[in-house]
Amino acid sequence: MAMHGKIVTTLELKSSAEKFYKVWRSQSFHVPKHASKHIQGVDVHAGDWETAGSIRIWQYTIGGKPEVFKEEVSFDDENRIITINGLEGDIMKLYKRFMLILLFI
């Protein structure tokens, strides 16, 4: 039996939506510096830091266990939306399909 659904949450940040969008869109290599307890690294596997369709690999820790996530990213600059499509990694053991949509408003 397949399960379908989505989780929606809102986070208040101490920075502007524009700054956060810029970091996640084209400077995500900075994220491990600011969240090193949870995210140890991110590398470009194909493409670059700014091009839609680029593939990134994240190294992170959950519950003390190191994990990996491979994603393909796309961008909607007009609406400040980033779509992350899961390709491989530990989370894909739990989900057949994993998509994260970040909306910066």
C-alpha cells in the first residue's frame, strides 16, 4: 500500500527571504559552516552551484549516524522557490520519492 502526503511547515528566520534564497540557491556550500553539527558537507556531483539541474551530494548526521543525500535542484527565481528532488541516499530507503519545495517569502 502506497502512502501519499505532504508536510508543510513555516520557519521564522532572522534574515531576509532574499538573503536566504541566495544562499540556498547559489551558495549552499556555506550551509555546513553554519550548521556543522548537523550538516558536515555538500559537494557538486554534476553541474555547478547555480545551474538548475545540477546534482549535489550532502553529508549530514541524524541521531549521531552519518548519512548521505543526493539531490537534483531547480529554481524559480521570480517566485523564490527551490525544488529539491531526491535521487539517492539514506532517506530513499524510507521513501520511494522525496521532493522538497522551499518557498522564501
